[in-house]
Amino acid sequence: MTQLPDILRSFERVSAEVVQKAATFQAAILADVAGRRGTLHSRVAPVHQAMKVAGPAFTVEVRPGDNLMIHAAIALAQPGDVLVIDGKGDQTAALMGTLMLSACKKLHLGGVVVDGAIRDKLELLELGFPVFCAGFNPAGPTKYVPGRINHPISVGGTVVHPGDLVVGDADGVVVIERAKAPALMALADKKVADEAARIEAIARGDTASKWLPAALRAAGVLKEGESL
């Protein structure tokens, strides 16, 4: 069996058109139409609540506390790519800070999503580059442990393949398989319209959930013919 190299340089990315459309939706909308799947653990959160990200995943796997492969990824990634880093959820040392993230911004990357710690929070707020992380730690990383680039990884409990669609906002991050992403855009449009209509109905005083009685009966909470 042929072993894949640790660094894969070529892979198919979700299209720019799909990324542009996906960027108009809340992460929650996309998570719903994706079957309520693909969301990262809530520990992976934006450095600032106004930060948003959308783009193809450029995946990186590192050993806890070591950022050697992230430096390599920054050198290889294309404009618009979102670095998605499996840092094993470790928060004992920062994997990135102002210097690396400034380079990411200069290279026009789409953003960074790291299941691990970063540092230089106040400077990053001024930098205005979208970063989602699991926490902060002033300790610096090591730079000598090998890892992998553009292999499937697990980040925040979700499997991410290179080229998958990554969307993040104040609620967190959702990842959608590249092949499924185009078909979900129309479903997301419909859900936005449905929710807007429901909000209008609530504003008119219609606060009842029409589906609730049937759901309660199906769950055995209400008997047939019984109502709230």
C-alpha cells in the first residue's frame, strides 16, 4: 500500500461562488440545513464576536504545543483558504500569535480556525483578521515536531477534509462537506425566508408553534385529543 506524503499540496476546493453565497448566511442556518451536523465544539470561538469567516478548509494537524506545520501551511495556502488546525484542544501553549496571523492577513488568507490556544489577543483585535480558537495562553510553542497538511482531521469533534466549506460567526463554526455544499445554498435561502415569515407572524402576535401539539403527542406527553 502506497503511503501518502505528510504534505498534500493539491486538492479540490469548494468553489468561490459557493463560498461567496455561504458568506451571506449565519452559521446556524447552514448547520440546520446540513442536518444539524458539522458544528465544532463551542470551545472553538471567535476572538471577537463580530468576526466572520467563510472559505475552503486548508487542514493542518499538529502535535499539542508545536506549530512547525502551521508555518509550513502558511507558506503553502492560497488566498481565501481558511487554515483549520487540529491542535488537539490543547491550551497549555499558544500555537499562533500576532506575527503568524499578520502574515496570514498579508497573504489574504480567509481566516484561521484552531482547536488550540493562541496569544496576543489585544493585538489581534486591532489586526482585524478572523480567528477562531479554543483559548489563550502566553506560553510560546515549540517548532520541531512533524505533523500533516491537507489530510482529514478532527477539529472540535468534527471531521474536516481539505476543501470543505468552513463558515464561522459569533455562534461558532460549521463545516460542510465540499460535495454537499452547493446543493445546500438553495435550502439555506428557503430557511432564511421561512424564518423571516415566522418572525413577522410572531410580531403580529402569532406566538404558537403549530407543530408542537403533534410533537408532544408523538413523544407521549399528550394523549390523543388532549391539548396544552
